[in-house]
Amino acid sequence: MKLVKLIANLGYGSRKEVQWMFREGRITDAEGEVLYADDKVGHAQIRLDGEPLDPPAGVVLMMHKPLGVTCSRKDGGRVVYDLLPPRYRVRDPALSTVGRLDRDTSGLLLFTDDGALLHRIISPKSNVPKVYEATLANDLRGDEAATFASGTLLLESETTPLLPAELEVLEPRKARLTLHEGRYHQVRRMFAAVGNHVEALHRVSVGGLALGDLPVGEWRMLGDADIAAIFG
């Protein structure tokens, strides 16, 4: 791939703008030698204003999604892409969220531009569990774990029972729930089905990948070991 197209696809500017970057000498190799648009240089050796380029296509990152932002590119309020560098919004191929967390749910959110990987993570065949911690309006009754694990629970307006899910009671009004599917507002609707209301919801892990101590609103690139952990 030609350097102009490579850098433009990473979102640093239009092809015309990137051509100007070459003319202004802003694009160099790792040793500081000015590069020209027709040079052949490996991705890792390219510098823009002295900084390495973002990773090429195939990136995966995770974010500690805060409350009040939506998993959308276009919304009247704040969106998750506002928490990334502006160029990440216009990368080609596009960076997409792996599933969604609603505006009122915080926690681990994945992004990737790898369509095959995205579908592998969300596919029921992969059986990648998602773990949530829910704070409830009322005390747990004590029978919720059995109900959620039964594989017979029907959500309102649906005809297919939920897959069995595991509930761990943390406090009288706080529980950890492990899901093996991803239906619309599933955790909230499950607790509504047993007469409770979710006041706060937080996703702590996807597969074997945990949010850990990543600060709210921050993000980081994932390496091969992280990605393998999702399916581990």
C-alpha cells in the first residue's frame, strides 16, 4: 500500500492533506530521515511529527465506558468515539464497537476493525460469557439464581427462553450475573421479570478478559494475549 493511502486510512487526514504532510517534511523514518510519498518503508518505521503511527488494520482495544455515553457514531449527546483520538472515528476499515452497552451501563467495551473477529466474539457458537455487576432497587428474594439458571425464563414479548445464566449474590441488593447470550437490555429485563429493578449496571469482563484497574473513560490497545484471553 502506498504511504499516502496508508496514513490517510489511519485517519490522520485526507489523501490531499497527507500529501502536504510529506511536502512539509513531517513524515520521517525512525532515524529522522524525511520520507517521500513513493518510498517503501515498513509501517513500524514511519513517524509523523516524530511519533509512531497508530497500529494498522486489525486493531482491538478496550475501554472503560463511563455512564452517559452511547455506543453510536451519531447521537445528540456524547458517544464512545468522543473518548478516542478524533482520527479513530475515520479509520478505514472502520473501528466498531463489539456489541453495545446502553447509555446507563458502564464497564468493559471492546472495539475492533476486524469484522471476522467481531462476529467471532458475539457469535453464540463461541460461547463467550459476559459478566455484569448489578445494583438493585430491592433486596434479592433468594430464588433468583435458580430462576436464571433454569433455562426456562421468558422475557416479556419473547417466545424463546433465555439460556441458563449464573447469579452470585454479593450483597442484599448487589449481584454478579454471567450471561451466555446478548439480548436487548437483557440484565435489566431479567431482574424486571423477577420483580426487581436495576439501578446501576457495570460490565466487568468479556470471556477471560477483565476490565481490571483501567480508569473510567480510558482505553488501551489489546495484544495477542489479551485477545486470546477473550476465548480462553
